[in-house]
Amino acid sequence: MGKGSNVGLAELSGEAGAVVARLGWSSASGDGDADVSVLLLGADGKVRGEQDFYFYNHPAADDGSVQLLGKTPTADGSEDRIGLDLTATPADVERIVLAASRYGGAGFGDLEDLRLTLADHDGEELLGYSADGLDGMRAVIFGELYRRDGGWKFRAVGQGYDTGLAGLATDFGIDVDDAEETEGPEEAAETQEPAAQAAPAAAAAHTPAPAAPPAAPKRTRTARKKVTLPAVARKSLAENDSWHQARLFPCGSLKSDREREMRATSVLLAVMAQVPEYGRRLTAGFGAPAGRMETFTEVSLPYGDTPRRPDGLIRVERAGKLWTALIETKTNGNALRPAQVQDYMDIAARRGYEAVVTVSNDVALEGSPPVDVRVDGRRKHKVALWHLSWAEAAHQAQMLIRHEGVGNAAHAWLLQELLGYLQHDNSGCHGFQNMGPAWVPVRKGIDEETLCEGDPRAVEVVASWERLIRQVCLRLGGELGQKVLPVQRARRGADPRSRRVAQADRLCREGLLQAELRIQDVPGVLALTADLRTGRLRTSIEVQAPEQGQPLTWVKRLVRQLADAPADIHVETLTDGQGSGPRGTLERLRPEPADLLPRDGARITGFRLSLFKGMGSTRGSAETGFIRSVDEAVDRFHAAVVVALERRIPPPRKAAPTALLGAGA
């Protein structure tokens, strides 16, 4: 659709019931975020009241007509979704405005591929609208739904606001209080103490207290309100380390995998039901609507002569309709059983359930489901199969309680207890921890130069490597509170299986496993290479040279930026048209930074900073394992190099999005 055009929904789908609006975007630098919002307008073009404004501090309508479904990552960026039940929309609402905003002063000009799509309740796309020319705009009306001749139509708008969400809301009759509001759990718990102490003091006073001024009318806050918990707990009151803190979800006594599966399922589903932000965050990825959620364990369902008992069940009610998913969990290294999952898919199809969700330590790969099942195409009712890794469950909990915040302190504490359970040594929910049976023979084949291209074992190792990298992204992103995503260099639309085969052939030829990570708000990408021939891991990042100043000033500043970094960091000069130039370790370069200058006067385009580490040999996550060594290599490089550079430089300019070094004087 073009800007200003309109179309009737009935013309597209034959009915105008429940629809999902999706706002998607991408960013060349990997950072950037936006939030959707909805305004319900009456015949006068204004909201009927504050309750008609739906955004991150007010995400859902009681009648189910509006539900902000949350963000999900996509192959090219991110997507924020809105669920709209037009049949539940109040009769006096004439227009539904679909908008988005950026928080913290950022504008939409920094985002690419801005697009709004509208899909029906089955997920089939009805229409799409791409917006551009939004430089400097901090809020945008992408489109609106409006009543016409007894039905609903959609209009593409594309109107920007440089005043942000507060300015947009004000235009439609919202009285906005845009002051910043933050609250930690201790402040939330202690808010009422001064009031309690003031009452007896006022009663004891000899003079009457002055009359309180009339209360100001309540205003809508567009500043985010959240409760988070510190990453480091307060000093314990225990006398010694043998005193174990009481936990809501203990797991020290678990002895069998069956016990672990039952306990993990119950803990996860209970917290999902009680902490709306967390439950919504997970179920949005399964295509579930936002609404009242209940969760169950060990549900007996008829199936032939023998009833089946899935580990759990999630049920969401929205506007009188039910969405149901069966849950099958595994812990430790136990694999999902295709026959068991197939039974649950058949049961879900027969009972009209929407999804089956598998939960295990495995990490799902693009284009490769964690378990193969047969889908009967003759069935009218389709059941979706989704997978959730325990690492993803822990990541989302950590993001909420450490960085993004939840509605109250009790919910934050529940998430902290869940996170403590998932990270306990005896929970069996530790994420991907084994490179698989092909790891040892592939390493041996590379050492002996007997591994040939086309060997399926090499493809298995590449798939395990991809799982490991995705888990590294989840873990690092949860610790930083930033989005960390793997970078895929293959062209858009390329078959994931073919890409892995090509990587496996390179592994056979060169003995290399390579990956790139893009960290939100960090210029450039963090590259990771595992050389199975030399047994070394290399982590690196490229730094763009400044546009101004002298090369000698650049190299001196770079060395000063890395003053506290390990002496064994390698620094390599990148030159125009020649690739690499002079190089050396920090230990050698600190007294003589000028050694990084090319002897032939070639133009410097940047610098590559690298750190090498010995690679673990075993396939597991033990101290000598390959997985542990990869985690340690990424953590050490990020702390020693990336953080050091970020701490000493201003944010990169828009004109030079990959520059880390400041310009010379």
C-alpha cells in the first residue's frame, strides 16, 4: 500500500474479526528498538478517556479488544505485534490508531525497512505498508482502522512526530506526565512507611495540620515504570557458607530425570501464569493471544486405548475464545522422542488445540525442527509445533528482572527464584552442553587429514556449533541487557541446510568453525573462530579509523584505550586495498605505538583487535570441554576489549556507525 491509500478488510479476508498488526524494522548496526501503541478514538477524533491509550505501561484492554503482544526477533531485525479483536471494540469507537515510538530520544531515521503488516487470526498476511522519510521523528502513526458502512477499513498514514510518544498522545486528548519514574523493589516495599509514621505525629500535634491541597488530576505517564533486582545480592546474614538460603523452588533433593522434568515443568508454568510479563514474553513466540492464562501439569487426555499424559498444558482465554498448547519437557541430555511428540500433535489436532511446545536443553535451529513429526495435511485444523530451550527461558527471566523490569517487586522475586532454579547444578536445565557424538571423530579426522567434504558428521558438528553460538548470544544478552544476535552472511532467503553444508565443507578443508555476534549498541561485530587444527580460539573485533586527525594520534589513543587490557591482545593495522599491515601484541606496542603505522604510508582504514585462547578438547561443558572454553573466550574478550573501548569513547556518530575511536585533535 502507498501512503494515504485505504482498503476494506472484508475485501481482503471476507470478515473483519480478530487481526494482528505487526511493526517490523531492521538496523544495519544491530541496535535500535521501537514500541507500538494504540489509541481508540471517538467520533470527535479524541480518546474517550485515559484507558483508551495502550502502550508499554498499559498493554491490554479488559475486554480483550486490544492486546500488545510484545517483541520477537526476526531474521532481519525485530517485530512488535498488536492483537486487535474488532468484534469486541466498543461501539462508540470510530477509529483505531496504530502508532509506534522510540524511547530515550532516538529517531526512526536510524531504523531501516520500517513496515506495518496486518494479518488475520490464522496468520495470513492481508496487507502491508512500508514507511520512509521519518528522519528526526520519534513517534509515527503508521496506519489506522476506521468504521465505514458497517465494516472496517484500513488507511496507511505515515505521519511523524518529533515530540515522541508524549506529543502524539497529547494530540489525541491524553494529558501526559512525561517525568521519569524508576522504582526498585526496596522503594516499592517502603513507600508506605513514611505515611504510617506521619499519622501519629499529626495526631499528637497541638496545632491542627493545614488542609491538604486538592489532589491533582491523574495524568498518564509515558515514562517507563519498572521494578528490577540487582545482579549481585545483598550481603548474606548467614554465619558461614554451609547455611543455605531458603528457596521457593528447591531442587537439591531431585534424584531422577523424571523428577527433574516434573519439577521443572511445574516451576516454569507456575511462574508464567503468575508473572504476566514473563508468560506473555514466552507465549507470544508461540502465536498465543494475550489474555488470562492458566497452566496445568500432568493432564490426562484420551488417546486410543491408552490415555496420554503430557507434561503440561497452557490455556489462554481472550474475548471468550481459548488458545491451548500441550507441553512436553526434557532435562539434562535427554532427547525429545518423535513418537511421543507425534502423539501429542495428533491429540491436539483432534481436540482443536492450537500448538504443541517442546522444552529441552536443545537449541532450535532455523529450518531444522528439534524433532521430526508428520503433519496430516488432510486435517482442517492445523497444529503448530514450537520449541523453547531452557537457555531461552532463563534469558527472558534475566532480561526482565535485571534490565527491563516487571510490574511489582513480588513478580521480580518470583522470576529471581525461577532463574535460581534453572541455574542450579541439579535442575538439569542448563542449556546446550554437548557438541554431539560427531565431535570427537571430526576432530580426529581433521588432525589426521582424513576428513572429506560431504561427510555428514561435519554437518552435525556445524549444527552443534550454531546451537552453541545461539546459546552464547542468549547468555551474553541476558547479562548485558542488550540484544545479542548471530550474524548470518548468507544472502536473504538462502536455505539454512545448504548454508550448513557449505560451512561443513569448509570445516573439512580448513579445519575452521567461524561465527559472528552483533551486540546491540556496540559498533562492528565480534568474530569468533575455532581452529581445530591448532586447537586455538580467536575472538576479534574490527575498529574503524577516525575520519579526522593524524594516524599517529589514532594509534596512541587506541593503545591508551586498552591501558587495562591484557598484554597478549593482538593489534593489527588494516590498510586500504592491502588488507592487513603492521601488527603486534599490546605488550610490545605500549612503549612504541608508532610500530602500528605502515612503513609505506598506506592509508589506514581501521584496526583489528584479537585475543587467542586454548580450545577445550572434550565435547561437553566440563572445565576441559570445548563449550566452556568458548564461553570463557567470549566473556574475556568482551570484558577486556569491548567494554574497555566503550567506556572511553562517546557514542558513535550516525555518519560513521562503525567507528569506535574518537577523532584526533
